[in-house]
Amino acid sequence: MTEPLENIRVGMTGRNEVVVTRELTVGAHVDGMPFVYGTPMMILAMEIASGQAVAGHLPPGWATVGSEVNVRHLAPTPMGRTVVATARVIEVSGRSILFAVEAHDGARMIGEGSHRRGAVNLDSFAKRFGAG
């Protein structure tokens, strides 16, 4: 079997774009909080961008799953703005990929940090964890 990350290279990039709707705000999930883009949603956008950076370079039947997040949420983003999350591969080690991640809302950087993903065989993963 070939190594699942043999085609992954430092410098590969991914991007995810989302318009901030009410459902993506912290106020939609926590009473009394403002209706600004929620940190978990920003992290999800960064994870999606990271996955997209490498998905086309994995063998059939393989995917990546998040295993570590180290992110700072720097500024609030109101509803209606478009957030663009980007990810860049900065390290490949064994079955692990480390990404530098950022998010911008058109006016400024709203988040930055790092995110690590691990390569998994989807059939084995589904059998072990019941996901599928």
C-alpha cells in the first residue's frame, strides 16, 4: 500500500467562503450574546479550507479529520459579511498534516492560527467508530 500523504506538499492551499447568516452567529445559539460570527463557525470554515487543500491529492477511500486546533479569534464579524478562510500546508509528518490558517471578513483578518489533520481510511474509520 502507498502512503496516504505521499502526494501532499508544503505550500498546498485551500479556501472556504461563507456569508455570515444569523445561524452562524453566537447569538443564535447562546441567549444574550451578540449576533456576530461565532468562533466555532470560524474554526469550521478553517477546517473545511484545510481539508479542501489536500482532498484531491489523497488516495481513493482516504480523507483527513481534524485532530488539533490552535486559533485566535481576533475581531467580530457582523451578519451579511463574507468570511474567507484559507489554509496552507506547513508540515507533513507520517499521517499528520499541519496547516497555517487565517480568516478574513473583507475588512480585516478576523482569525489566525494552526490546524492539524490526520489521514484516515474511510472504511476502517467507519467500522471502528460507526461513522459513515
